[in-house]
Amino acid sequence: MAVATVVRVPRKQLSPAQARRVALAAQGFGGPVDGPVRPGTRQLNGLVDRLGLLQIDSVNVFERSHYLPAFARLGSYDRATLDRLTFAARGRYVEYWAHEAAVVPVSTWPLLRWRMRDYEAKWRGDASSWLSTSPRMERWLLDEIRDKGPLPASLVEADSAVFPQPDRTGPWWGWGDVKRGLESLFRTGALVSAGRRRFERVYALPEQVLPAEVLAVDVDRHEAHRRLVAHAARASGVATAADLADYFRLKAADVAPALRELHDEGVVEPVVVPGWGATAWLHRDARVPRRLEADAVLSPFDPVVWHRPRAERLFGFRYRIEIYTPREKRVHGYYVLPVLQDDRLVGRVDLKSDRQAGILRVQSAWRERDLPIDVERLAATLRRAAAWQGLDSVEVADRGDLAGVLRATLAGRAGSDADLAVRRLD
């Protein structure tokens, strides 16, 4: 069923600027940042519940991705507090493949059981899959964790000498058979995450981690999609059907009937946003700020920009992560973060935390098209980021059309470096 079948005659219109502010407000931007009270457990829980998930990524050149959305929205907070909340063995959150690998509230886990069953059916039916070729190791892995309790892959591998280990080649990132098996069982729901140790996932049986009342919940596929789409709509504020599908990586055919029901229930309503080229859906709780103040650098995996077509539609911001692009072919840099000022993405900075030298290195800095950018505000944002990382200073390399003026601003110089007579670049 095509997504277009859910479209009804829109009765409201939002300007592109209003749509940007709606989306950012729904994502938790516009509130106080770095106030007199440091964000703590209540604020972090509230943010994760609002977003619905924190995407996990292992790249640590500036900071791991799941830490960055909270810093962007709340300001400097204690990362150890977030670790205690998100990576506890039996806590409020658990990991699963939601958007990508992500931390989600434990209450969301039953809403993803259909995905686990899909993996199970697909791999059991594939004669070449690990689940089909390794029944003896599958039984051994489950028994090992049942007998010894939650374990990371490194400790399971240490006990697996009874099984010959194949060469670490192929599409599983060079994983050995044990890690492939643990990840296969994790995706099917036979294993769950019991937190992380030094960022290594710990695997457990569901009953070792999840409350009995969560394990007892049985949500059918349609109802699960209705709830996931409802959360995506609330977290997005205003979004197309494709945006809502991407939030939890759902299929259009499942999103369409869910949207129809949510519209009938008054949860969402169709609106026109000029230039979007598709019907937008406005959540009933969305607010339309007359103005929105924000200063942040965003993770490449922040919900504001993770769906690249939405970022382009909302902000006119074409974004491609270049981590896997050869150095000589990179346009903007290795770990490039979009710069948010108020309701616009106005620049890009390639950041690296040089922890040994105590320096936040801006390896390149770029302004975005002809948009105005307040360089003093960006400099303040980078100083905050450095302090949050425990770094002493910020240094800017020569690369990028914003590098010179940003370096001069951080150094407190005015004048000819980059025409600083007007520090706000218009």
C-alpha cells in the first residue's frame, strides 16, 4: 500500500521557518543550556524519553555519538551519569536495533519483537546464515550465558576453544564465529544487552535483564507500528510519512495504516509546508515557537539530521558523512558536525578531541552557502565543547572558508584576519 493513500485534504499550512522551529522544539531545543544547575538524572531521562532512542556509534574521534544529543540540548552534563542510566545491567534502558543500534527505553523493547521475529524467520530460512549452519554453537552460547550470567564477547570467546574459529573475514566486520553468533541471537531477541563494559556490549538472556512484566507483553505487529509511528511523530513535531518511517526504520506499507489510525484518533493532522513536495503530518502536541534560540554542534547520528532527505528538506542542508571516504576525496572532513544556530544549520566543523595534548582540534570549518553565521557564538559553543571534554583549549586548522575568522575570533583578535570589522558573517 503506497504512503500516498493516507493523504487527506490538508487544512493547515506551516511556513518552512515554522516547520523548522516545530521540528527543533519537538526535539528538545530552545530550552536553557548550561544554567546554574548541571543537568542530572531527571533531565537526561526526560530527554531520552522524548527522543525515544539514542543511536550508538563507536567512532570516538571527538566523542561517541550517543553522548552528543544531550550535550546539544542540555549543555555540559556528566557523561558518567548517562552511562549509569543507559548501560546499567538492569535499568530503565536496553539496547536494540531501533533506528540503527540504539539505546531505547525498556518499555519499547516489546514494540520491536516483530523485528526480532522477522530476523529469526529470515535467517532460519537461509541455509547459509549463522543460525542455520551453527546449531551446536548456538546451544552452547545460550547455555554458557545461562550458566555464567551476562558476558561480553571477549570472555565468551575465551571459553570457546572447543569450537574451531574461522578466519575473521567477510561481511561481519572481521568478527569471529562467537561474535557473529552473539549478534545473531541479539538481533532475534534470544539474547539482550546487559549494558556495556568499556563500550563492549554485554550479552544476557532476556530473563536475566528484563522485568517479567516486560517479557510478558505481547504486542502485535500493527499495534507496535502504530505506537512507534506515534512516538516518531511526537519526537519529530512535523514530518512526512517517509520521515516517520525512517525514525524507527519502518516500512512504508506498515506506516500508512498506522498514520490513518493516528489521524482518525486526532493524534496527527496533515499540513502543507511549501517546498516539501509531500504532505506533512503535524503532531497534536507540537508547538510552533515564534522564535527559537539554540547553539549546538550536532552528531552525524542526531535525529535532527540522521535522515539526510529530511535535513535537506528542513534546512536546505546536504549532508554526507565522510568517515569511509578516502582522505583525498573528502569535501569537508572526517568527523564533520553540523552547526546549529537558532533554527538554521549554518556551518560545519570537523572536530577531534586531542586528549593527550588537551586540545579540541577544529580540523576544518565551513560556512553553509550564503547563510549568516555568528562566529562569536560558534566560538563560545566550541569552548563549551572543549570544557565538557576536559580539554584546555581550541585550535583551528587552516582548512575551510570559515577557518580564518573562527581562529581569529577564538584568539580574541579583530581586524584584517578575516574582515572581523563585522563579526557576524552575513
